[in-house]
Amino acid sequence: MDLTRRDAVAALAATGGAVAVGRAFLDSPSTESAAADAAVPENALASLVAVAEVVYPDAATGVGDFVETYVAGRVADDDARRAGVVETAAALDATARDWFETPLTDLDPETLDGMLRDLRVDVSDPDPDGGLPGRVRFYVVNELLYAFYASPTGGRLVGIENPAGHPGGVESYRQAEMSSETEDDG
Amino acid sequence: MAEESSDRTPAPRADVCVVGAGPAGAIVAARLAEAGHDVVVLDAGPRFDLADREAQLDAHLRPGVNGLWDMGGERDAYATDGPRDYPLNAARVKGVGGSTLHWQGMVMRLHERDFELRSRHSVGTDWPIDYADLRPYYAAAERELGVAGADDNPFAPPREEPFPLPAFPPSHSDAIFAEACESLGLPTHSVPNARNSEPYDGAAGCAGYGTCKPVCPSGAKYTAERHIARAEAAGARVIDRAPVQRLVHDDAGRRVEAAVYATPDGTEHRQAARSVVLACGGVENVRLLLLSDSEAYPDGLANSSGLVGRHFMDHCFAGAGGRIDRPTRQNHVGFNTTECHALYDGTDPLPGVKLEFLNYAGPSPVTQALGADDWGDALLDDLRDAYGTHLAVGGLVEQFPNAENRITLDRSTTDDHGNPVPKVRWSVGPRTRAAIERANEVQVAVLEELGAEVDWVVGPDATGPAFHHMGTTRMGTDPAESVVAPDCRTHDLDNLWIAGSSVFPTGGAMNPTLTIAALSCRLADRLDGWL
Ligand SMILES: Cc1cc2nc3c(=O)[nH]c(=O)nc-3n(C[C@H](O)[C@H](O)[C@H](O)COP(=O)(O)OP(=O)(O)OC[C@H]3O[C@@H](n4cnc5c(N)ncnc54)[C@H](O)[C@@H]3O)c2cc1C
Ligand code: SF4
């Protein structure tokens, strides 16, 4: 299951960022993320990609591009969300440096997975105003899971090409089987 | 929230003051403004900006973000004292558009028997009007709400013209159910939806977000914002965040003179009007009348009968669900496409029962993922296990009117303006319980016919309300036995009219809003004539 920019755009469609950002990506791949990427610092994006490698299933490839496109698009016109994502990614990176004396992006996936579980991010309620585990769950883990499972790509792995939150039209609910992947997912 | 309307001062004496901007009030406002009358609409809640719907979808799907429609603060405090809890703030929205901002949007006509329960079965009461009286207004209401439907329901009352929009075709799971229902002698048919199967009246067609209840980002689902926009285009003045505190009448006690409302800056204003239409929903209509007590009306305005607040009814949910060994393709859309009215008009059971075949049985993967305790491959395995083979049959069951089920004021608790809050007393009687059990038998039989493993049943103990607030200002011809006359005008006051399901003498088991809209079209005609 190779994630593409197109998937990220589909995920964005579910969150309202698609019209402005998505089109720009699709229409002019060479100038892609210049404007939007500036909104989220490189190191924050790199941390998100590292966490995505842990919380996405192994079947997902192309995670880097997907996350960068999705996150950039999503926070493009939401200052509060951008601040939350950037601050929380920084706090998580600081925790990695504190515990392992290394940047988060240098941790191998098993170690990062263990760190997140030791922080109890797996069992914490997402809370944008809570302590670190609640914020990581909200701004990082759930942001990533939402992008994935509210898009046809993640949905398809589970068996639904038009998941809740994705405006995938009014054909799919009538079909007996999942449509083939090459068809437009909306 | 949309930009604040800055000027909340009253207009000069209006022809009509409509209190409440849900569908009941908005339809009256649009029709009367278009007929050339000066209309002012006051709503307790805010305007919600259409541009925020995507963010609201996000808030709905993602745990950790609260207050999609801002219900539940001090403004909305309430009490319950019945044998059953009643979650009032899950059951309504305050804002321009009212509860249709959150609603599901299934819209059926009542059946003929619903107007004649006492004559036919010696239960409940008859309506003072019958289906034939309402029939042309039902057609008008279907146009107002942009209903997508098909004339394929063998149990539905007669209709004179096609639905304005084609029905949404049946889902894959509908086809699975249809086989089983056929062998059990239960014909299935389409569901009329207040949802655009194609673009209608300037609004987009359904895009399949699947989150209709509580929010439709595409605008395909009808909300009463459409009628407020029409009213404003025709010159009506609409003031949001303007909760009416009380209605004041003349010395003779025959006419309402003004609605006194509060604004966010703490000021009270007085909107004078030649006529007032009360359209605050089945709970707040009662509260406002009771808060408007006076020397002439010591038990509450328009309450000479003592019936304001009594006979509170809702529809009770009955349901069963399980899993089968083939794909059921659930949770693509957030609305239903097949129902069965076969149990509705008979006598076993006597209360009306409507069966609904859900298109959203079982967990939605994205919601499950966001609340899971795991991630990576383990999460994907869990999602795959949980998704794909669920089926569910829901249904609504009728309650007959019972004077002890009622809305009163709880004088020990006050809202943000110091007014006593509504108190809900709600119970489920033996006939309704038995009808819920009967519905469950049929629901389980359908699932078993499909070889399903039934893993949940909501029966008479677990049942809850469908959030349809009916009966509390009932319609009738005898002023001692009812609050409003057949034209929806109160018996007590010449210029006070009531819109909404509080006027229903009985409620059947059909979701009420098409009937609310039909009565509002009719009320607007009558009030236009009166003006
Ligand atoms: C979750 C849910 C799902 C539903 N699904 C369906 C469905 O599928 N089909 C169906 O037919 N019905 C459904 N309903 C019910 C439907 O929403 C209501 O029947 C309908 O909205 C009632 O219309 P109304 O205008 O009478 O009241 P409301 O829509 O509740 O509007 C009342 C308005 O009055 C305002 N108000 C209250 N008090 C005051 C005051 N003192 N001063 C000024 N304004 C005031 C409120 O702010 C509100 O905006 C559903 C309801 C809910 C909650
Ligand atoms: S499925 Fe529901 S939420 Fe989605 S566009 Fe259609 S009506 Fe709106």
C-alpha cells in the first residue's frame, strides 16, 4: 500500500484543506510544497514522519511524502493547530534527547514505539490542552491516524474505500465489493 | 461561530415576531416575508458559519474536541424527575437552523391512522384535522425540505405528486435485508430523505461524507438555515443570541403585545408585533409560556386548560444488531435508504412501529482507530476484525399521550438569565414496552433469517428517546382539552400561534419534522389570511 501525495490530498479533502492546498500539489508538482512547507519547520515534520512509521501499519510505504503533504496542508490556515503540532513535536523530540541523548528522528522504530508507550500515549485520552501524553495523542498520533484512516488509502486496508469524513460520493455504499484502487476515490 | 450581528435592537412594530429559528419558525418566517409581511425572527442561539462545517466534522470524528453545537452550558441547564433519564441537550440545538443543524433528516408523512387513533382504536386522542387536510401541505413541505424519495411504499398514505428529488438508491446491505424480509413477509421500501440526491435549491448534492448526524459539510442535508436565508432575502430581520425571556400581553389578556428578549451585552429589548409565532421546540415552547405567567394567566400564558407541558411524548428506539459471514459495506454514508412500515397500521402491536435498516451498523474504522489503545499492525488487525460484516435493524415505537409525562419549570435551578429551567418527566408505559418487545422479535427474526449472530438488542429496559419533543401544547377544538385550535392559534390569545411538534395530539412513530413543516406551511397560510 504505497502512500502518495494524491492520498494525502484525499485525506486533506476530509479536513477542508484540500481545495486550496491539494490543487496546488496536483497541478504543479515541481513547485509543490514550497509555500506550505514553510509553515511547519523541517524538524517538526521529520519527527511526525518518524512517529508515522510507528503508528502506521507496515503495509504503508511512501509515508514521508504523505505526512509532509498532509500536515502542511492541514495546518496551512489554522494557526492554533500549527502551533500545537509544532510545539508537541518539539516536546516529544526533547523527551527523546532527554531519555536517549539522541534526536527523535535518530531513534529506531522499536525504541520510539517503546518511548511512546512508556509515556502512555497509547492509553491516554487525546487532549489538546492536557499533559504531554494527551497532547501527543491529540496533535501527533491522532492527527496521523486521522489522515490515514479517513483517507481511501487507510480505509482500503480495512475494507472501506469511502471512510467517514471522506467525501467519496454516493456510489460506494451501493456496491457489493470494494471498487478497484485505480478508480477515482473522490 | 459566524460573525456577530452587531445590531440586536428591535425593529419597529412588526407584523409577525417569530420566536425560534428552527424549521418550524424558519418556514413560517420565509413564507410570510415572501408574502410581503414585516417579519422579525429571534433565536436564543448563535449563527453557525457554514465555513466552519469542515472543522466541525473534524471535531466530531476526533476525540478531544468538544461542543460541536455548543450545547450544554448554563444557558441550557435542565432537570429531570421521571422514572427515565432524558438527555435533553443531546436532543436539540439552539442556533439559527435549530435542531436541524444536528439532525439525521429522515422525513416521512404520518399515516392516516395517526390522525384517528381514538376513533379507530379507542386509545390516545384524535387530531382535529385529518390526513386529507394536511395532504397538500405535506406536498408543500416536501418541496420546502427538498425531499428525495420514491413512491414505492405500499403502506404510505396516498400522495398526489412525485417527490421533488429522486430517492437515494438502496444500499448493498438493503439488498441483503430485502431477501430476508421478503421470506418473512415484510415488504421493504425507500426512505424519504431531506437530503439532496442531486443539487437542489442552490445547495449541493450529497458527497458521501458519512457524518450527516451531527454535521453535513457539503450542505446537502437540509437545515433550516435555508429558510432563514430566504426570509432574510425577502426582508425579514433575524436576530441571533436573543433569547426571549417572556411574552407580554395587553390588559384584556387577549393579545400578546411584545416579546421581551435579552442580548449578549446584558440589555433587554422589547419587540412589539401584531402577531407572535412561538417556535422554540416542544420543551422551550412550554417553558416560555410558563415563564410568561401574569395576573390574567397565573398558570402560564395560554394555559387556561392547564395542559401546557402535559402529554410530553417522544418516539422510543428499538433495535438489534449482529454480524454475518459476508461483507455488509457499512459506514460509507450517514443516512438510511430502506425502511419497513408493515407493522405500522395493524393492531399487533397497537402502537405504531417503524423499522429502519441501518447503513452505519458497527464501528467506523476511523473513529475506532482514534480511540484505540494500540497502533501499527496490531491496530490494523483490530480494525479489520471489527469492520465489514455488521448489520443492524433499528426502529421507532409510538408512545400514546400520558398527562403525567410533562414539562414543568424547576424553580430551584436557573439559567444564565435567572429564569427557572425546564424539568422533564418522561416514562415508557406498558403498551409501548410491549410494542418494543414485538419490534425486537421481528428485528431478531430478520437477522436470524440471514444467519446472523445477534450480539445486541435494545429492548424496553435499554430504550431511549429519538429526540422528538411532541404533545406539550396539543391541538384540539375544545379549549378545555387543548392549547391551540386546529389553525395552531392558541385558544386564549387571538394573535399567539404555535408552530412545531408541541401541537401534535399524538405522534405516531414517524420522525416528526415533515409534519412540523407541513403544519408551518398551513400556519403561514392561516396567519397570512388573518393579517
Ligand atoms: C440527533 C437528532 C436527530 C434527529 N433526526 C431527525 C430525523 O431524522 N427526522 C426528523 O423528522 N426529525 C429529526 N430530529 C428532530 C428534529 O430536529 C426536530 O423535530 C426539529 O428540528 C424541530 O423543529 P423546531 O423548529 O420545532 O425546533 P428546533 O429545531 O429545536 O428549533 C428551536 C429553536 O428555538 C430556539 N429557542 C428556544 N428557546 C428560545 C427562546 N426562549 N427565545 C428564542 N429562541 C429560542 C432555539 O435556539 C432553536 O434554534 C432529530 C433531532 C436530533 C436532536
Ligand atoms: S453523507 Fe451526509 S454528511 Fe455526507 S454529504 Fe451526504 S448528507 Fe452530507
